Amino acid sequence: MELIEGRRPRELRWYHAGAMLFGDWGTSRLYVLGLCFFYARHASVWYMLAMSALLLGIGWAYQVICRLHPDGGGVYSSARQRHPLLGMLGGLLLFADYTVTAAVSLVDAFHYLQLSPPHWWAVGCLVLLGLLNLFGPRKSGNGAVGVAVGAIVLTLIITLAALPAFAQVHVQPPEEGPVQWWMHFTSIILAISGVETIANLTGIMVAPVERTARRAILPVLLEIALLNVILCVAMQAVPLEVLGNGDPSQAYLAHRDDMLRLLAEYYVGPIFAFVASTVFAFVLISAGNTAVAGLISIQYMMARDRELPPVFAGLNAFGVPVVALLLATLLPMVIVLLVPDMAGLADLYAMGVVGAVTINLLTTATNFHLIISRRERAGLMLLGVLMALIAATIAWEKPHALVFAGVITLGGFALRAVGKARYLHQWWQRYRHVLLPHAIPPELKLPSVHPASGLAAKSLKGGPMLRILVATRGGSRLLQFALEEARNRQAELFVLFVRQLAVIPMGSVTVANIKDDEEARLIFQQALQAAAEIQVPLRPLYAVGNDVAEIILELTVTYGVDLLIMGISQRGRFWRLMKGDVIQQVAQYLPERTTLLIHA
């Protein structure tokens, strides 16, 4: 049997990756500005300057991480290289990060749309996103570019309109002492949220990954670091009466959750503010959807690596892990209902994102198998220690955030223990016949790939043998038809089973593993037995990937197939709308030498 490794092609260009990074990292501005003003009042600009300096350091560090981990440099992948338990811890903190990312992004989106109550709208949106994700993530690179460019253009218009008012800006020096300064600084640490996105995408970036990642990170980093400060100054130039909707005492709270909408209305106008807020809300909803997809992916990866029970890797017909999707949708809903306030959500958010970034920085800096210069290693270590201090501060000052991260972590390790026990049982069932000679091994036994017919190289007439490929998901009539065609044409038959995997990659997530695919093993067993009975040479092919049509075309060319047999799907228009018509896609790019035969 031939296993085809189902890696996604490296097709993500720097502008696509940059747009996706901005969709996660850049959206933090939409709630960080208001939170900064809420905590630091008219001294906000000093804290935002300090945060921009940290952002520049973090951006540099993740350029290094992307270069060192071209097949996936997210915290789960990089920390796992040091120790599986470190990888599990980092993955669970990333899980906590994505959970609150989905919650805070969607709640804030409906603050910008001024729909009340925003947390109930967020719950409804999560239900819709869960239903859409049943069909797997769609290709959204061009859409992400368009949305990101639109958000940046609108933000630049606000910035330019605010520049004349800078002469009236009222900036105060930070009050109290260094301890309070540090507390205010850690309160806006959410400005770094989303940076893990770029490291998780390196596995599908156009080579060389180092250059692609650098070109994706730099413009986003500079835009965030510069415009955050400028917009912070513009925020402080708005009169307190306007900020408080006529009540100066409410100036620091009234627009905490939609500050950029207020700036758009004050500096440009109400119509522009409506348009800008709609675009900003769409970006936030997109970020929430990306977080849901990230939650699915991290659970699938852990289950694939046997850190979670195998049920979390069980795929539906669309290639989506259903249990993982259910948890990825329900858990953010619970968080939204329990903590509907943006400030409370921000507290929960901080622990996960800071913990994940800290572990990634420190594990990369201390991994001496990686080729890192002394300067880079020292820089990563310094930033890692700084992030660890921030994490410790958040844990001390916001115990509920620590409790949330602790519950997620303990729950994850409890599931890991359950999964390990189950895998131990499976191992015993599989190998007990080795220890107990009279036991029968439970796994399916496949006959030899080529029946002893002597037809593998030449037909009965002595000419070269035709090659037929049938792409099947187990339909008995289609398989029987293909076997009859192969016998009548004295041809060699390739039976292809494609396990669709609609999971956003976070490293090498699509490695084929026929041993864990009971459905495919059963289909191949039946096909080989039927082929042996009628003396048809048969070669099973097993592949894993997201694009079924692309895999079929690639293998058709690779094996020089003369006749490709495909069956008409019984699924309706909605399926084809969500996933596309595979036969139509294959027919469009099929080589001229290959005939397509459609079996109805």
C-alpha cells in the first residue's frame, strides 16, 4: 500500500500572511485603546509608547522563531521539541488564549455595531460560526487582504483627520509610583495578542520562509506600533464631555469598548463612523472565526500526537473534527455568558496569550539544537524573562485569570491522562498476541497488494498495461464498476481513498496515517479481496489533505493514469456550495491523455 503524505502546498504569500496576522494582531487596537484610557487616564500615551517598544521586540523575536521553525513555530510545536509536557502546557495556554480571543472579539464587534446586549449577539454569532465551521475553513487569503487594507485605510483617515487637534492634547505624566506604572502597563498587554498567528502559518508559507515571514511581520508591526501611539494621542485630545456623552465623570468608561468608533465620529463624521465601525466589526468577527478554527486545530494536533483522547481527532465527512468543533464553539459561549464585560474578558485573555508567548520565547532560546546566534539567543531570553514577569504580575493581581488558565490546563492534562490510558488499552489489544501467543491480533489484515496474476507489468496481449484510477469513499457499486472495467480492459487498478482534513495547519498536521483510519483499511481490504478473486492487479493509495480535487489530479499525473473513474456525489447543492464540485474541478485541469469516466 502506498501512503501519500498530505501536506498542504506552500502557497501562502507574504501579503496573505500579513493580512491574516493583521486580522488577529491588528484587531487588538479596537479594544486596547479604550482599556488603556480606562486604566491610565490622560497618561495613556506613555504606557502606549512603552507597549510599542515591547511590540517591536516581540515582532523581532517572532521573525527569528519563524526562521527557526519553517514547518510550524507556534508554541505547541516549538515547545514540544524541548519536551512533550512543555508542548502540552504551551498548547493549553494557547487554547485558553484562543477561547477568550473568540469571546472578546465577538463581544467587541457588537459594541462597535451598537447592538445590545452585545454578549447575547456574540453567543448567536458563535452558533452561526460553529455551523459554518462544520464545513471546514474556506480559502480566505484574498478576503483577508481586502478586509485588512480596508481597516488600515479607514484607520489612516481617522489618524490624518486627528492631526490638527494634537496642539490641544492634554497629556499628563504617570502618577503614583513605579509599582502602579507596572500594573497599568500589564493591563494593556493585550496589544501583543495575535502574534502567535504568524508562527503557526510557517508550514504553508512560500519558501524561503524567513523572507516571507519577515515581509509579513514588518509592515503589520510598524503599523500597529506607530498608529497605536498616534491614536492614543488623538484619544486624549477629545474633550471629556464628548468622551462621556455629555457627562465628564463617565469619560473613561463610556467608550471603553468602542473607542475607535468615537474617534471616527468626532474627527470625521457620523456617516464615516458608521461605515468604519461596520468594517471594524467585520474584522473582529473574522478574528473570532479564526480563533474558533485555531481552537479546532490545536485540539486536533494534540489528539494526533496522542496528548488528547482520539475522539478529538474524529473527522466528519467534511474533514472537520466534530468534538473539537463542539468544544471550540461551546466554551467561548460559556465564557461570554459568565463574563460579559470587556474588562473582565481582557483579564482572562491576558493570562493565556502572555503564557503562550513566554513559553515560546523561553523554549526557543534554550533549545541548543537550533542554530541561533548569541545575540538572538540573549534577546529571546531577555524578552522571555520580561514576559514571565508580566505573567507573574497578572497571576498575582488578577487571580480569576490565573484560575481560568489553571482550569483549562488541569482539564487538558486530565483529558491527556484519559487519552493515555485509552492508548495503553489500544496498544495492549494490538500487541497482546506478541506477549500471549494464543491471542488473535485485532487489526485488519490486508492481502498482498498485487495478487499473483502476472498482470502488473503487461497485459495478456503483451502490450503495456493500461492504468485506471478510481477515487472512492467506499461506494460498493462504484468500486465494483471500476473492477469490471479493469478486468475488461486488462488494466491495473489504483484505488484512491482521500481523507479530507479541513484543519488550519499549525505545523505538520496532515501526515497520512492509515493505521488509525479504520474506514480506509476496511475499504482497501474489501477491494483487494475482490480484485484477487477476478485476478485484477490493484494498488491502494491513501492520501490526506484539504483539497480533494488537487490530490486526485496530482496522483493522476504522478502515476500516468489513462482512465480516471469518479462517482457522482449524492450530496446536494448546499454541499457543493460550501465545498465545491470535485468532479468539475478535476475535469477542468485533467491532462489531455487521461479520460474521465463518470459513474452515476
